[in-house]
Amino acid sequence: MEEWGKELNRLKEAGLYRKLRVLEDAQAPQTIVDGQEIIMLASNNYLGLSINSQVKDQVIEIVEDYGTSSGGSRLTTGNYDLHQELEEKLAKFKKYEAAIVFNTGYMTNLGVLTTVVGKEDLIISDELNHASIIDACRLSKAEVAIYQHTNLDDLKAKLEVGQNYNRRLIVTDGVFSMDGDLAPLAAIVELAREYNALVMVDDAHGTGVLGDSGAGSSQHFGLQDEIDIKVGTLSKALAAEGGFVAGSQELVDLLRNKARSFIYSTALAPGTIAASLASLQYLQDNPQILTTLWRNIKLLKSGLQDLGYQLLPSNSAIIPIMIGDEEETMKLSRGLLEEGILAPGIRPPTVPEGTSRIRVTVMANHQVQDLEKAVKAFSKVGKELDLI
């Protein structure tokens, strides 16, 4: 339709038109994108387990035994013993009574927020929460109050004026996906207890990265039994697909019976569940992989800082390099790609105007020479563009 063409032209004129890159090899430190060999600094495969031979072997074995699809929703014919095994192990990993697996992280947040709150309730949400939380808040029919990013005074003010609602739910990312910083969970939990509110944490980028055993941001802060609703993902450090909720048995039972994004979806395939199970087991058997990941994070951050780049104060495997101007950001990203480094530029509407940035992510299986090559590329292109 003509209207669609006009909208596409508007996006192109504004420099916001996006095209899909084509990955032609594995989610590995060195891979092929659009026919070019590159060093990958853009993957959420934080532990590198999607190419781990032990994980792949277990997936192949499960596919041989169970086939390629689940054949139905979990409440009809699609509930395999594998699904239940994974949920039991995730609950134990997160130190909760129970867990429930959804098909994506987006569907997880949608299922939770449209189930646990409604018209007489209040959601208090950090302004930089993931888009899936924002959309789920809108669909929940609850009143929504947005507090300034990690601003505890503003959160307290929102709690103060929201005391007449039936239920109050504070929702926050554990690790914020574009800034890489952490929610101040200890203080949030303290405020929640003071105002009789519940706390929900989406720890998509914290699971498998933070905490002594990789259990996430709540473990990092010593709050593993203090979060009422804990959301995680299987699609990042755990090298598969899907999302999950860990919490009380009653919460999980409620979601199993009322969450529409769970009830009306074909279950995740056996091979996908096998990848999650194998990745979780590998992490638990090899906790030193976290040490390697954090060595790589620190190495890349220090190299970029030494060049004079402005890094946001992230505490995760996400390293945002603040440029500000959209055009300069994309020039830097294109220049890096010419040097064999995939480091995407992030611009509005994903981030606010004037805060465009290069967002790089680190994997445990990056070799030191990969990161050194990346730093050299940032040095060369940054100087050519007069950014450093």
C-alpha cells in the first residue's frame, strides 16, 4: 500500500531504515556475516556454549531419540519429560520452589504481567526496561507508573502515591540491555518490603554471567530468595531458545493455568530443551568459564578506555561505547566492519536521541588475540573519524 511506502521512505530519510545481516556460520568469536570473515562482538552467546562440543553432542543424541518437534502445546501433547527436567533444574539453579519455561523471553514477560496483575493493580517500571516488559505492561490492563532509570527516590515517590491499589509490582531488568548496568536490587527489595510491594526481575542478561555460579543479578547481590518473580532466558548464556520464570509453586501453577502465551503455544522442541539442559550442566560443572568471561570483559574494556572512548558504567558482558551522534555512530560501525569487526551501532528509537552508541558484547571463548585485534580496529577507525 502507498501508506507503507511512505512510512518506509520516512525511515530511510531519517536514517532509521534497517536491513538484516546474514550469518553464514556459527555464533562464534570468528564467523562469517554477509560473506565476510569477522570477529563477532555482537552476540549474546556469552559463554560460547552454542558451539560447545559437549552441548552439541547432547542435542544430537536427543534429536535422534525424540525427533525434531514437540507436536503440540504443553497442555495437550507437547509436554516432554525433558521440559519438566529443565524446569526442575532451573528452579534448583535459581534456588526457588518451581520454574516454568516459555518459548521466548518476550512471551515470558507477556505471560507473567498479563497474569499476575490486572485492572486494580499498579506496575511500577524502570524507564529503561526491555521492550517486552513495556508491551506486557500495556497489555496487562494494570495502571503503569514509570520511574526514572534506577532512581530510588523516584521509585519511592511512585510507591508512596500508589498505596491504594490492590497490588503493587515493581518491575526491573536485572541487567539493562542497552546500557549494561545493573538495577540496584538490594535497595529496590528494601523499598518493596517497606511499601508491601512485589518485585519482578528480568535477568535475561544476568543469567549465566553474574554471581558466583552464574545464577544472575540476584545472586550477585546476595538476594536469591528475596525476589518474588524471577524471569530468565535460555537464549543467551544458556545457548538455546526460550525464557523461564522461577518463583513459588503457586506462582508457577497460576502461570501454567492462566498465562496465554504459555497455554496457546506449541512447546519448545526437544533439541532446544536439550541445548538448555546441556548448557546449564556445563556451566555448573565448569564454573571457571565465568572467570574466563570476566577476564575478557575487563581486557576489552581497559583497551577501549585506554584509547579514550567514553564507556557507560556497565557491570556485565555488555559494553556500550557512547558516541552520541547517530551519523558518527554508524560511520564508526561501518568502519569497524571494514576492519573485520562486527560491532553494531545502536540509535533511536532503541535509545534516546543524542545517546547513540556502539554496543559490543564479550564471549568467554573470545581469544586474547581476538580482543587485541578489535582494540586495534577501534584505534584505527576512531582516529580516522576524529572520535579519539
